[in-house]
Amino acid sequence: MEELKQRILKDGRNLGRGILKVDGFINHQVDPALMDACGREFARRFKDVGATKILTAEISGIAPAIATALHLGLPVVYARKNKPITMPDQVFLTLAPSHTKGVMVELIISPEYLQSGERILIIDDFLASGSTIQGLVRLAQTAGSSLVGIGALIEKTFEGGRDLLRPLGVPIESLACITSMDGDQIIFGGCD
Amino acid sequence: MEELKQRILKDGRNLGRGILKVDGFINHQVDPALMDACGREFARRFKDVGATKILTAEISGIAPAIATALHLGLPVVYARKNKPITMPDQVFLTLAPSHTKGVMVELIISPEYLQSGERILIIDDFLASGSTIQGLVRLAQTAGSSLVGIGALIEKTFEGGRDLLRPLGVPIESLACITSMDGDQIIFGGCD
């Protein structure tokens, strides 16, 4: 998606070691018009998968997931990383390694909002190693839901996440695929 | 706002001790159409305050803030509770007591995205004791920004937050004001 790529080139920063800073328009400051455009594009790409719910992980998945959900007319559930007091004691919980924090984080969903028979579309900000998305897939599967698609705003193809997720057999759509971040460069390329 | 009140009565739950569970449409599962309607209403109420940026706190402020920002055509900044590695070492940081966790949490904003001269509209999910919003106000003031308005989806008038914030002299708008949660009731009333 050209608009997102141009914004990454203009306001993104390669901090080295594969870390892309997009705090100016996605992860700390958010450009709602850009998110809305990305949501519209995800909605277009996933309009025929028959999703009944969008699943994401707090925190930075929330903005793109809600934008997509608005265009598809679907509810969003975001996995929590800490169990709030409003959540029942019995939950779906899995662990996923945090790419940027170097620790394992919990992904927690209340069974109230993830039920058997749902058709889940996962939307997140990044597809890198794929481990967070794989954690969301485990939660959906544990609930007896079926996965129908995976979308990410930005994919770092050199981290191998797509290879990890491909066996799931669902469409994987990224709006901007970065094939190299050597030096201080940000190089876009094909997503496959 | 009648649509929000009806939804609270239908899907909200009074868990006792002043805790209102709205996990089914705001805080864990999100109804994007309802958020969009709330955002449109905030945009209508704050259209003349001259805001240049919307400020909120992760996590559950993000959805209403982005919905409002889309209708006002403004960027959103959400205060982080943990400093990500993409953030510079010098930050704006304040502490605020977490109502539901019983501990102090950090609210952190990068100076890159909160600058002197901005006109800040704060949007959050709840106005209860007002301490989180007061923390956001401190951050805005420290940055040299001016506050132009405060909006909350749901206000619990019996927790006194409005009295705390009134001396700031800006419009305070809540879309649903709960005046009593005695027993298992949820009673709406006037916001002042």
C-alpha cells in the first residue's frame, strides 16, 4: 500500500538490529486518517473470508484492528497482557516472546468474547518473527474458533514470520513488506 | 448519549465497589460502530475548542481517542505505561494511581510528540477519580501545551473526578454519567 510505504520512508526510522521506529504515526502517536485508509485496504483484501470477529493484541494492534473492523462491520477483541479485575478467573492464556522487550509476555482473552465456531481474522501492526500472531492463533484454536486470515500493517520479511504462519493455510496480507534493514536503510519488496 | 447508555444497561455489569464492567464493548471486546458514534459525538461537542492534538492513556483510551480524532482530523498521542525501546531516554513521565489495580502506574510521553504550543484535548474511557486524566494534564502542562477540553465515555459522578478537574477551566464532557452504583444498579443522571 503506497501511502503506508511513503509514510514509513518519511517518518519511520531504522534504529538498527531490525527495529523500525514508527512511533510518529502508529505506535505512540497515531495518524487516524492513515489508520482508516489501512483499515479500508484490509477490509477490501479480506472481504470474502467470512470473518465474524477480529482479533489483535494490545497495545499497538488496537488501532489497525479497530479501523479494519469499522470497515468490515465486525467486533474486535484485543488480547490483554495483564488480567484486569473485570475478567473472570477462567481465561484463555498463552505466552509469546516479545520481540522488543526480550521477555515472554502473556496474551489473555476472556472466554466470554472468544467462542467456539467464530471465524477469526487476526490484524496486527507488525509481522516479524510471527510469534505474537502465532500466540493469537493458539488462543483462537483453543477456543474452538477457526482462523480465516492474517493481516499486518508492516511485515519484515527477513524475520521469517510468514514461513512460520504459512502452514495455517489462510491468506496472509501485509500492507508494506520490508525486505532489508541493513545499515540505516528501509528497503521495500515483495511480500512472499 | 442515549446509544451508549442503552448499551451500558444491556451489556455492562456492576461488579460492586464501583467497578463497572464494560469489557464486552469498550475494554476487551470493542464495538467499532459504537466507538465511531461516540467519536462523532465528541467531535461535535469539541468542534470549537481549537484542539491540535488528542491525548489519551493506553490501553482502553485508545479506541475512543482514535474514533474522535478521525472525526476531528487530528493526531492522537497515547501515553505509554512502559517505555518502549523506540522511545528516547529523555521523556515526560508522571505517576498516577490505577483505580482498578491499586498501584501507581507510569504515564510516559516522548517529547517528540508533545510539544510546546499544542492545544490538547484529552479523551479517555472513564472519568472516575480523575487521577489518570490529571496525570495527562500534568504531562501536557510540563510540555508547555495548553489544555482545551476533557472528554470521557463514562463518568462515575460519585467518585469526584469532575470536581478535581473543574479548576482547570476547560469544558468537561462525558457521554454517560452514572450517579449511583449501589447494589447491582447502574443509575444515570446529570453530569454536573
